[in-house]
Amino acid sequence: MSATPHDIVYEPIKDTQGDVVAVLALIKDSSAVVAAQDAGTRLGLISGLAVMLLGLLAAALVSRTIAASVTKPVDDVSDVLDHVARGDFTVRAPLNGDATVQRLADRVNITLDQLSVTLRDVLSSSAELDQSLHSMSAAAQATRETAQKNRDLSLIHISEPTRRTPISYAVFCLK
């Protein structure tokens, strides 16, 4: 029953056998009851909102934790690939996260191992090629020097224009 500011309450008065012998009518001011009900309603609404906000906060924290547990391992693999893009082939991806991310990190690590071997082979071949080119360059330089010396040689042929028989000798002079 909704309380109004002035309620009339009827109370039967009974005797010892339970028979009603009189009715007592009480007029009471129920504004305090109405205020208490309003306060209770407001308290219930505020409590409900507080519980709802706490629930939303808890859900946000749980979802952030779950998201971090998924994105952190992927970010770790991404960071490794950033290092590789800058030329650092010594980094390796940590094997953390769920099975899919672990498999991805493992494949990245295997690829980096194979790239490192290939890079070592290329560097070794490059060093051998450099050594061969250096040897060839030295040989070419020696050949140029010999050719220069040969150009510096002159053949001087001595002959007498009035003589009818050929001369049987020649003189070579080095400049």
C-alpha cells in the first residue's frame, strides 16, 4: 500500500477470546515513511549503478588483460622483425603466447637461422672473391710494368749504306 502524508490506520482491539470489542483509529503523519521509502529507492538506484560501474570496470580490466596476453607476444615478434629490417640478424623471437604465436615465433627463428647461414656463406665467398681480385690486380700491375719496360727497350740496327754485303750482327741498347 502506497503511503500518503496522512494515513489513517484502523486497529481492532480484541478481548482475551479474540473477539473485536473496539476499533482504534489512528491518524498518523507518514511523511517520514515516504521519505524513508524515497531514500531507500534512491539508495537502491545508487547501489545498482555502483554495482554496474564496478562490473564494467572489472570487465574492462579483464578484457585489457586478455588483449595484452594476445597482443604482447605478437608485438614481441614484430619487434624482432624490426631489428632484422635494420640488419640485426642476431635477435630471436621469444616463444611465448598461445600455440599459434609460438609457432609463428618458431618459424621466424628458423628463417633467421637460415638467413644467418646464407649471409655467412655470402660473406665468405665475398672475401674469397676479394682475395682473388687482389691477386689478379697484382698480376695485372706486374704485366703493365713488364710491358712498360719492354716499350723502353729499343732496337738499334747498325748498317752501312755503302756496303753491299749484309752485316751479320746487331746491337741492342737499353735506354
